[in-house]
Amino acid sequence: MESTAYIQGSKVRIEDGDAAHVGIFDNRAKVLTLVSVTDRTYSETDKDRMRAARAAVEARLAESRKELRASLERMPSDARESFLSRMSPEERAALEDGEERGGARETSEVATYERTADKGAVAGFACEWFHEVQGQKPPIDVCLIPWKRSPVSREELRPLEGLLEFCGAGVPTQLGLSHLQVRKMIAALPGLIALRKVGRDGKEWERLIRVERQNVSAEKFAPPLGYTKSTIGFLESGEIGSDATPRR
């Protein structure tokens, strides 16, 4: 699915392909706003609510792992090993760990980038191919535009980096990254991601389509007028409600 990111100052707005759902992040205030165009509602999540969301998700994941372990214990040994063989080393370790740590396991292994001799071109920009390596996972092929030739600078992308840190610190991911480890992963990037391929068949996972420079209206970084604020935050559980007053 195609998505569009608008960046202005300390704020970033990300729209999905049909703009039915919009995410707005203020890197200075550390507040994530999610907008549903379909429902004409929006919700706001700060650092405290993100931490609460993480606790709720981790509790659900811990319970799911507990139930899965119980199911595996009832399986014949050959069926159990067949099931476990299809899991990644990280997933299997988390499942077989008797201690309920909650969420994804922390790991000191963050992605590193190994340069290859191959060159490419994406969206009119020359890029260089690297192997993205993390732990025992199969390497991912990624074509990066070196920062010195990138159409946008690292500094201009700080709001996007802040969003990744905010979400990475607040909810468990398959990478199991902590806040500090997300920062290390971002710092390791040798350039702007132009193309990322995953799997043995080299399926495209991420591709840069275009970069445009223009002034973005401040209205892009706020919920539209008339939208109602929802009382449920990012990834929180419970009943969905809304206040009675639309944004004016």
C-alpha cells in the first residue's frame, strides 16, 4: 500500500493510500494523533498512555504464549517440533522461555548494514545496496541513498525518527527493540532507504516513489475541524467512546 509522509519542522503526517487513516506526530510535544476519516474521529496518545498501551499489549501477548505453550505440550512430539521449526529463533526462544517477560524479548542485536558492490537507482536517485543484518535473521537487501547525496537530510527526518522511537518504546515489536536500541538502529543507517527487499524471492517491502519540496499548511498537522475526539488511545483496550464536543 502506498503511503505519503509530510514533514514540516518538528511534525510529521502520514497518510495511507486512500487517506482514510492519518497519523500525525509532534516530535517536540511527543504526542501521536490518529485520525479516522471514515468515522470523523481522532485520538491522542502521549508517552504515559503509550506506556499503558504497552503494558496492556504485553499482558495479552503473555497470556497468548501461555495458552500456546499449553497446546504444544498436548501435541505429539513430532507435530510439536514441526510447528516450532517454522518459527524464527527469536519467536521460539520467547515461546519456550518459562519466565513471562511480557511483550517481545529485549535483545542487544540491532540491525547493522554491510555494503555490497552493487549499485541501483530508485525514483531518479542513485543508491547503493547493503545487507541489513540482525542476529540470526536472514539478511534483508536494502538500497540506500548516501546521506551526502540524499534529497532530504538526517535533520529533516528527525520527526520520522522521533515517531519510530515513540512507537518502538511504547509497543513490543518483532524486533524486540528498546527505546535505546531504536536510537542505535537509526544511527546505523548509512543513508535514506530507497528500496527494501525481503524473503528468498526478493519481494519488495518498501520503495521510495518521489520526494517533493513544498510548504505544507499547518492544517495538515491537526485533526480537521468538526472531527470528534475519541476517548480511546493508541492500542488501548476497553470500550470505545467519544466526548460530546467536536473539534472547532
